[in-house]
Amino acid sequence: MMKELIKPFACTLCSASFSHKFMLEAHIGTHSSVKSHRCDYCSASFVQKVALEKHLLTHLGKYLFGAPTEKVYRSTIDKGPHF
Ligand SMILES: [Zn+2]
Ligand SMILES: [Zn+2]
């Protein structure tokens, strides 16, 4: 005999249902065109949070591996003009 699993969280967009709210939210994200996870550093936005987190690493990578122009600019200020 099969006992039906209790899945109280039903998708409003299809017939899928889930036993946990976070699973439903993740599922809705997969077939929603609304990109709710936006990057703070640029205009990119993502359906899935993990995609945003991966994207954020590319921004952080600039500071780890690159030579950000901001740093160059600041070192120029540090030398400063003579008072
Ligand atoms: Zn669905
Ligand atoms: Zn970005």
C-alpha cells in the first residue's frame, strides 16, 4: 500500500507540490521569469540565489586578482599634493 506524502505547498503555476516551503520557492523560481536576486554591484539579476552568489564572486575576483582602478586612484591621493 502506498501512503500519500503530505505536500501542503502547492505550486500555483503547475501541478507540482512540495513538503517544504523552501522547495516550493526554489521550484517557482525555475519557471518564473521574474529574476528576484539582483546584484548590488551591477545590473545583473538571477532567478536562482546560487547563480547570484556565483556571479558575486566574479566581482570579488576583480579585487583579488586584478588591479582595481580605485586602488590606483587612492594611492595617488595618499601621495597627495604638497601643502
Ligand atoms: Zn510549478
Ligand atoms: Zn554584478
